[in-house]
Amino acid sequence: DSGVTQTPKHLITATGQRVTLRCSPRSGDLSVYWYQQSLDQGLQFLIQYYNGEERAKGNILERFSAQQFPDLHSELNLSSLELGDSALYFCASSSRTSSRETQYFGPGTRLLVL
Amino acid sequence: AQKITQTQPGMFVQEKEAVTLDCTYDTSDQSYGLFWYKQPSSGEMIFLIYQGSYDEQNATEGRYSLNFQKARKSANLVISASQLGDSAMYFCAMREHNAGGTSYGKLTFGQGTILTVHP
């Protein structure tokens, strides 16, 4: 158990809908990262938050947004969903934004858009 | 250009033997970190081992060791005494600093290698 929790584990929804994925980092970790894993794109970095502030953005679509709350949990919002958004979405956390810090991953949310 | 290259889509190993999973990387940073993660069929990403670019010794964690050759920009994972439970997808990843020395922290992943351990 990495200490990072993600809910829900599975999500099935229809095209055009909006969903929210939730992540709680390990106790004491200030950084939260979101990644998307799909068959065609592999594992891709989406966005990073550090202590409530956005720190970096990757290939995140404009239909996607995220935030980190004062209690450090984070939510990834996916809207106007398309079939191609079906993927495994990971949240990871680390305690510092330095190259030595390990990112620990949550179990992921498996999203299926029908 | 690919930042992380894992050239072996699949590898097979006999139980109790050692196996090496290849990883090469590309960066212009002097300070960076290299990671290996294991993803079993259940889907979770499990951290295995870390190597810093300034670390003089190869990292080891139990049966896992990292063969770090900086000049060749390679960071191969060696699993000794393979077990059936080692069957999984393995990802090599890199974390770079930006030019200002403050890491944004994102990991860049390779495409992964599927390891199958035969009894």
C-alpha cells in the first residue's frame, strides 16, 4: 500500500458527460501529480500541484482541469468526455519537488467512456 | 526524440534466474533522477528503485539493482533470482530539473517491458 488513495476505482460513463476523480496524497506529501495511462499514449503526465498551487502542466486537454485543496487532496475534473478519454488515471504524491523524491502512486481510477 | 527508451517490449526468464531490463534516456540536464516502477496485471504502479545522476554507486534494493552507466545514458534494471510474482510490466522513468535548478517533478516514462517469469 503506497498510502495514496484514489476514488473511485472504476468509472463508467457516457460521451459528453463530466466526472471527478479524487486523490488523497500520502500523509505529509505536499506535491500531487496526475498521470494518464492509455494504450496508444502510454503513461503521460497531466498536471502537478504543490501545496495548493499549480506547478506544472503536461499534455492536459482544455476539457480537463484539476485543483488541490487546503487539506491537500486533489481532484481531476474531466468534462465533455470522449471515447478516447478512456484510460487509467493515476495520482501520485511526493514530499518535495526535487529529483531525489520518489513519487508514490495511488491504485488508479479506471475510466471507461461509452 | 524519445526521452526514455525501453527497447524490449517483452522478456522471458526462468524462475530463479536473473534478468536485465534495458533503459536508455536522453537529457541535457546534469541533475536528474531515474526510477523503475512495476505494474502488475492489477494495475497499480509500485516503486522499485531510484538512481540519482550524481550517485556514484549503483542503487540496490533487495533483489533489484540498477546498472547505471552515465556516459552511455543507460539505467538498466537487474532482477536477481526471479520469482513468479515478478511477472509484470516494468517502466523506467526520469525526473529532470529545469534550467533554474528547481524540479517541476514530473516523471517521463518509457513504453515499458512486459516480463514473464516461467516456472
